[in-house]
Amino acid sequence: MNLVIEFVVASLILLGAAFALLGSVGLARLPDFFTRLHGPTKATTLGVGAMVLASAVYFTATQQGFSLHEIAVMVFLFITAPVSAHLLAKAALHRSAPECSEEIDDAGK
Amino acid sequence: MMRRLIPRPALSLALFLLWAALTNAASLGALLLGGLLALVMPFVTRRFWPDAPRLARPVVALKFAARVAWDMLVANWAVARRVVGPVASLSPAFVEVPLDLRDPFVATILSSIVSLTPGTVSVDVDRDRWVLHLHALDAPDPDALVRVIKLRYETPIREIFSC
């Protein structure tokens, strides 16, 4: 494996890890349920996306042929992540999770 | 004849590509099996599918996908900065986006895109009034956010599916 590919893989892994960390920081720092919901959606899109891309580059470079599993992983993640976020948000509205601003009555139904 | 054999060409193509990705397109046998599955699965699952509108503008769809991917990168960065910055100065808000589209399938795609671009999470699609409820992490000007979502995402999606 040559130096350029090693560098690309390393930076993608670091980028992914950084965004996963930032997602967790958001989860810890943000004040209420709805704002905290934004952390995990971010971690799955860019964080996991970058790591999966790193895996694709690494295995394409070290093994024969292209490594395409990772694309399938990304597709499934991008389809399912909004659904789980949506379900969480809806459940929270249903149970009237406490929220910092006062507009919850407008959006809840 | 072709229409009856392949009732959903886009779904069949997607299944075939997904199978090729899963098996790494390693052998001819794997690809043949993928082709068979792509033909059979739309029939087996036909009753579960809503009447999805036709993909009228595939080229626009590809450009749109590229734009969404770019927006996701930019928005990720923006949200990351807000998360490490002073949390108290954020102005989170529930925002109502009045929709012009009237198709549940397309509304699902739009709300998924809204959730995938960080900073906004779609909470509910009200199908009586056709309003998309979403929660924004930092929206000092909710009206501007509504305009952006309508102009940047809803208009092209309606063009792609011509609905």
C-alpha cells in the first residue's frame, strides 16, 4: 500500500472519528431532547460516511478488485437514519418531552 | 410485454446494483443471481409499495443528489461549530413548512433529506394540511429556513417526480 493511499485512509478515519466525537459532544452539551437529536444525525451522516469510505479505499487498495460493500452500508444508513430520528422526535412530541423554547404547543398535535 | 415483466424498472435496477455492491460484483454467478432477484422481488413485494410517482427527470435527480451531498457536508461543518460554541446563544425552534407537493412518497423523500442535512430534523408530515413540521437546531429566522427548504429541496423534488 503506497503512502498516498495510507494518508487518504488515515485522514478519512480521523475525519469520521472527529465528527462522531462532535456528535457525542452535542449530545452531552445541548440543553433539551430536541436539540440533542441533532447530534446523532450528524454522527451517522458524515462520521460513519467518512469511516466507511476509508474502509472502501483501504480494501480496494489492498485486495483484488473493488470493495463495494461499503456503498451498500452507506445506502442503508442514509435510508434508515432519518427514519429513526423521525421516530424519536415523534415519540418525544407524543410524550411532550420538556423543551427550552415555548413553541411546543404549536407543533404538537 | 416489457412493462409486465418489469413493473418497476427503477426498483429493479436499484435492487440489482445493491446486490452487486453487497457481493462486490465478484463473479458472473453473483450477478446473474442479482438479476434474478431484481426481476422477482418487485413482484413479491408489489402489494407493499405505495403508488410511487414516476421518476420523470433522472438527470435532474442525479444533480440534485450531488447537491444534497454537498449541502450535507457544509451543514455538518456548520452544526459542528455550533455544538462546540456557546450553546446558550442557539435559538432552536419548531418550524412549519407549508408544502406544495401532495404525494406521500415524495413527502417521505423530502423529510428524509431534511433530517439528513444536519441542523434540521423532520418531526411530522401533516397530511391533512400538508405541512412539514421540523425542528431546527439554530434558526434565528424561521421564515428564511422555510424559504430555503422550499426553494432548494421541494421545488427540484417536485420537478424530478413531476408532481
